[in-house]
Amino acid sequence: MQHVLNGYRGMTLLVNLNWDRILYLATIAVALWAGAFVGSL
């Protein structure tokens, strides 16, 4: 159980440190999807 909690804490730290990068990649992915969707109309 302690190992799971430590892993979760590490994952949370990683997400907190890279939150802006994750958001940046998600924004690009949504923009590409939206462009493809509009282009297929």
C-alpha cells in the first residue's frame, strides 16, 4: 500500500511539474482534430 501511495505521489508531482506541457500538447491535438473535422465537411 505504501508503494502505491509513493507512486501516486510521484505521479502527482510529475503532473504538477508538467501541467503546462500537457495542456500545450492537448491544445495542439484539439486544434489538429478541429482542423481535420472542418476540412472534411
